[in-house]
Amino acid sequence: MKENKNAEPGTEETKKKSVGRELLEWVGCIAVALVITLLLQNYVFRIVKVDGSSMEPTLKNGERLVMLRLGYTPKAGDIVVVDVSDKQNLNRANGSRQLRYIKRIIGMPGDTVRFEERGGKVAVLINGEVREEPYIISDLYFNNVTLDKDYAVPADHVFVMGDNRPGSADSRLNSVGYIHTDNVLGEAVFRIWPLDKLGTP
């Protein structure tokens, strides 16, 4: 009887080939998953961390949010992440980090934003109408605003402010000013941390 030199099912050589194929399949799946994750994070959504108190009481320092990027169109009242690197003379091409702020859109392109004293408080007027702001705890920020001045929002720009008006660097300041819509990176749509505040901000 001649010895059969071909590998048969169940032999050690067949098992090694099977394990090798399975390993390659796993590596391929992991690589595809990583690529999809990177694409989603760069173009669809991103996890952002609140740094500072400028959006209190709505958002607190250290909270983490999901920012929606894909297909987002800025709207008044939205909480957004904006890139202010150009305002602070940061050149990302030379390795400087991107400087991002979390703010609320108050004025849209073509709007006129104005601050007036009404009953001992600072009222925000958009095109002559008082804007209702239930998310503000304290609006006593006379030292942080120029009263009776019109801020005419240019085309393709928005006017943003933090909910913590006395402690927010925003469009009221020349160092920030109006934000070009190209620099509105996305809308903060969901809070994922802390867990007891899970949900929309």
C-alpha cells in the first residue's frame, strides 16, 4: 500500500491553514472597523469635552458631548463647537493645536444683535425683538457688554455667546467676534457624561 502524502481534512497542516485564514479575516475586520470609526469621527460625529465654565448652567466643566458634523446647518439657539484658531493667531499648518469653543448661536447672518438695559437687567434683542433666554440663570453682566450698540452679523457668519454671560469670551469681544459658518464645526446634540445627565443638553 502506497503512503498518501497529500494532506487530508483534519490533519495538522489543514488546521494551520484554517487558523491562518481565520486570523487574516479577523485582522481584516478590525482594519475595516477602524477605518469606518475614523471616517465617522472625522465626518459624522466627534466626542468633545467641555473645558471651562462659559456655558454654565447648561454645560459644566468636564462634561462630554457628541458633536454632529455631517450635514449640519447652523441655526439660532443651537449649542455649537466653533474653531477660533484664526482669531487667536494659531496656525495649525505649523503644528499649533486647534482652539475650539463651545457656545450658543444667538445671531444669524444678516441679524442685528443689540443689548439694552430693561428693568435692571441686560436684554438681548435680535432685529429689535427681545430674545427669550430661559437657560440664563444670571444676566447681570453689565461689565461684559456694550449697551445700545448694534452688532450687524455679516453674511456667512454667526454671533455666538456662552450661557454664562459674565464669564464667557465670545462674539461680544473683538478677540472672538463673528464666527464664519465654515468655522462652525458642528452641533452638540447629546451629553454622554456624566451618566446621571445623559441626554440632550
